[in-house]
Amino acid sequence: MGTAGGEGMFTVTVTKKEVVAAVLPLQEHWLPFSNLDLLLPPLDVGVFFCYKHPKSTTTSSSSSAAAEENNFGSMVGVLKKAMAQVLVTYYAFAGEVVTNSVGEPELLCSNRGVEFSEASADVELKDLNLYNPDESIEGKLVPSKKNGVLSVQATQLKCGGMVVACTFDHRIADAFSANMFLVSWAETAQSKSLISVLPSFRRSSLNPRRPVSPDPSLSNFYVPISSLPPPPKEPEAGANVVNDDDDNHLISRIYYIQAKDLTQLQSLASPNGYRRTKLEAFSAFLWQLVAKCSVYNKKNNNAASREETFTRLGIVVDGRSRLMSSDHKTAIMGSYFGNVLSIPYGTNKVCDVIENPVSWVAGKVHEFLENEATKDHFLGLIDWVEAHRPQPAVAKIYVSSSDDEPALVVSSGQRFPVSKVDFGWGSPVFGSYHFPWGGNTGYVMPMPSPAGDGGDWVVYMHLMKRHVEFIEKEAADFFRPLTADYLEV
């Protein structure tokens, strides 16, 4: 990889900014947050897609006109026109979050529009250091959202390729919802007569039961924000702050995992006829690595302290398929736009996670998922939020981690539709979510790879620096840094 991309030393220049609103006038109205939306703090999520120069991709006959013009201006024109059209249907992304009279957030569907930036970068696609998105993506190719719900940036690269990136308010959409929007945007750009999925904004699908019946055990997973200790104070001017050499802060990396290695790991995690999923096996293996790293932490360098140290693993679960078996209509929940997520997690002693085989750890992962990733869990969670309103609440695993108790969250991105985000000049050669969510808890999202022979994974990791360095040392043959050679760009 070239020096420019390898060191992240390239310049991005924003050349134009505008607001793209829905092409048709929309009746201004309020869209309330569901109880599951209210569990999300104000976090922004990024997602980006890398495209080769149109001349180097094979385009469909329906997109030949765009390929012939093949210049950045015409491509951006296609993106903006399609955005204005798709916002008629996905109007939530053109709104803004405001606070109501009781202090809760609501969405004002005002068609204020989407911030759309055009930019240029003096780097070629093959030189982008995608392995280290902190250097190549953060603050450069993925836009920071200043206002509204969604921001978009289209960046022209030196090679004629393009990066299309979005940043959206997680309180409005989860990854499932964002994926629906991205595919619909691409379908609209290709002038397809109908988009494949029409979103449902029917918040009554997630109404609490009457009377509410929250399971008391949910307080093990969620907590009112008012009961949390105050956040640490910002360092005073002139005080020592964390530097790049300090291993006690979160960094982002992107790896690829070969299909054969995933299959082998799944086999190791599935003893005695108990077949574990690839996600369960992967999560167990990663949990072991993070736990092992804590053994080498200078704060835990004696057996007694290790015996008293716990580690936690959370798995993000989409509740749509669980709730389909309830009284909700299948068609509505299958296209529901918003948040339908929970983060159940397991807690075990570090020594147990380390000393037992990966099959035992995978069994623990399967156990807490089987117990909590159910219809009753989601119905109870909706009720739990209702019982605590208007107090805001949050998932415990996000806020309760400490340096001495390693924790991470794994969110499956296996439905990430990279190949379908084709705006008319070919499918992306690469795409990934980018979610440096802060706190002390790590975040990991495995996604399908657009390269390889099929079955490979791409994994976005946001972990403590010491965890990343340990993982790269202990599992270098499993977690392979993402390179231009692997992507064939």
C-alpha cells in the first residue's frame, strides 16, 4: 500500500455543501420515539462504500448512460437526485430530533433535508489504509453530522474512484433500517420502477402492553441514566492527557477472516453434536482473547486479582423476527424502520473464560442468547422502558465497563447489503460500518466480505489498544489486516 494511504497522510477538501430535501412537499408531522428508540443515547453511526472508477467496472445496461459520462459531477448528480426522491418514502432521514415537553426526544418530520457534501481526496483507492480507519476514514471520508438526522459525503479519489459515506443518528435507525434505506437509495438511482422494501413507521407495533409487565431481570441489562455515577471530569488545561502510546484507549481496525478459518473455528466450538453458529463461535473466540489480554494487564498480574475479575460479552440482537410471532403483522415488523435492538450479555470470571476450551465459552454465549433473545424479552423490555419513563435509560454493558473488567459487544452485520448499494456504476469493492462509539466497552461488527471466494468475513473492531495489539499477536493467522491486495483494487 502506498505511503500516503499507509500513513493516512492525505488531504480531503470539501468543495461544496448543500441540503437535499425530499422532491415532493411533505406534511410536517411528529414521529414519536418508540420505547426501544429511547434506549439509545445520542450516538452517530457511520457507513461508507468504496467504488472503483466506472471505466474499470462492468455496469448493467440500465446504468450505461451513467458509465459513459463517468465523471464525478454526473455521479454526484445521480446521488442527489435519487436522494431527493427516496426521502419522500424515507422521510424520517430528512427530519430533526427535538425535545418534547417532558424532556424526551421526538422526531419532527419537517423535510429540513440531508446535509450533502462533495469533496476530493489526493489519494488513490489502492492507497487507502482501510485497515486503520482512524487514520483514513474518521474525520476525512465519513462526514460529521452537524444538524438533522443524516449527513452524506461523496469524495472523489485521484484514481477516479469514489467513496460514498453516511452518518446517521442511531436513535432514528438501527443497522437494519439503514440497510433498507441504502438499498432503496441505490435502486432509485438506477431508476427502478419500485423500491424493493417500503419502510413501516408504525410505532404502535412496539406499544407497551396494558398493564405493563416488565421482567425484573431486565434491570440486570438496562439502567436509568440518573442512577449512573457522573462521568470522569475532562482534564484541565495543561494536564497530562492520553497519547497515542497509551494502550488504555479505544482504537479502530478492520480485518478480514477467511471462510476456512471460520469453518474450523465453528467446528471447534461445536462439540458432541451441539452445533454453534459462526457468530457464537467467533464471539467466544474473541471473548477469550480479550480476557487473556487482561491477564497481562499490570493491574491484574497476580492470581488472586484474576480470580476476582469478571469479563462481559454482549451480543446485539434484532427483535424483528422474534416479534413477528406475536400479534404484530409479519409484513410490518419485517420492514419496520427504527430501533428493534437489545444487548443481552453474559458475565463470567476471566479465569473461566481463559482456562476452558472455546466450545465451553461458545456454550455460555449460546446460553445467554437462548435465554434472552426471545419474544418475551423484547415485549418485557418495551414494558420496562414504559415503567421508567420519562427517565432515560441505557444498556448497562455500554456504561458499566471498567479497565479492570474487560467488556465488548458484538453486533452481527451479516445482512449488510454491500453488493446491492450500486448507484449505477457498479457494486462497491468495499463497504463497512464505522462506529467509534466511545466509553470503555469494545464494539465489533463482522460483515460479509465483498472479496474472497465467498464466505469470508470483514470485521470492524473498536477495542482498547492493548486488546488490539494482543489479538494481532495471538491470532495473526485468523485476523488478517485488510489490504488493497485482498480487495484487488
